[in-house]
Amino acid sequence: MEKLKLRTTGTGKPPVLLLHGLGATGAVWDAAAGLLGRRVLIPDLPGHGGSAPLPAYSFDALAAAVADVLDEPGPIVIAGHSLGGVVALELASGRYGLDVSRVLALGVKVEWSDDDLARAAAQAQRPPRLFDTRKEAEAAFLKVAGLTGLTTADPDGVTETPDGWRLTLDSAAFGVGRPDMPRLLADARCPVVLAAGENDPMSRPEQLQALADNAVVLAGLGHNAHVQDPAAIVPLLTPRDD
């Protein structure tokens, strides 16, 4: 597979790897990256934005693709949102050759019903929707990523084809499945912080607190807390006694 699109900014250690959620691109972390005062690495996950799709999607395949594009001796801090949070936990297992010192998993959906999984599987089978204009495609990109009203669309989130505009998102990524959170947390070789916005409908604080006593509730924020209030995320990436 081709290397992922990867942007790097800033200087200073430890470097921070920022992973976006399903349907978004690395651009959702731009504001937070500017507040960290460290070297920051921001990829587009496979099948998103400027990165090529995978033949099949699984959490380990996504983690392997991210690890393959990095050239960091470590240690490295990782923050991931939603799908990116699961990938961050995979990378913390030590199975991918990264020296991970800390993980923030933000807004991860930890409870999945059979209906949830069926809807995701159906979405994974749908062909790309075509739009007459770039503006329409960008509006759809923001809606899919849950970013409507929070930010502007990343230009890499849409592309023009001979038949019209479409999202660059590979719909097959919706079929990645349900994460085994107890296993992922048990396998992590570094401190992990689970966090969610107080008003996140996909990642309820009580669900996270059932998994981890140190789960953090971000007051007044929703699913894309890192976009709504980037400054609220920065303290969670600072090592402390856990």
C-alpha cells in the first residue's frame, strides 16, 4: 500500500501523533496541534483524505499502516478520536514497533448493538454518493464526520470525478467492526486516558467510567470535543502520575 499522507509541524519532545475519527481527516487536529508546543505528526488514516484505501479494514490493519509511515525513535504520545482512539490503543500494545508513552482515546464508541453493527455494515457496502457541486460534497463531508457548524471542510475530504463530486472517504471503512475495549486496555503498555465530551451521544461518560476509573468528562462538549475546544485536550496529553 502507498504511504499515508502525513503532515508534521512544530518541534520539541515527546512528539505527539494525532489520529482523526471515521469520516474526518487529520485537519480536525490543526487547532490543537498549534497549542501543544511540540513536534506533531498528523496522518490521514487509510481511505480518508489524501491517503489510499486498504483492501480490507480492521483495527490492526489501520494501526500497521500508521506505524509504517512513522520514523520516530520514541517515546511518542498518541491522541486519537473515535476510530482514531481505537487505533491509538492498538499502537500502544507494542505489536507495531512503536515506543508509546501515553495514549488519549477521545470519544470512542464502546457499546455497539447488533443494529449499530448492521447499519455500519450496510454503509460499508454503499457506492460513493455523487454531488453536482463541490459545495454540496463538502457539506456532506462535514455531516458524515459530525463536523457541521464546527469547522470548514478539508479540501482533501472531497474529490472531483468525471461523474461529479464525491467524498474521498472509502465507504468500506465503515465495516471495521466493534473494538474489544477490555482487551485493548489490558494490552496497552503505557498509561491510557479515556475521555469524552459531556454531551457526546456516541461515547457516554458512564460507559467510559465503567471501563476506566480515570475516565475524563469534558464539560459542555460533544463528540468532536477536540474541535469544539482544542485547549481542553492539551492537559490530557501531558504526562503525570497516573
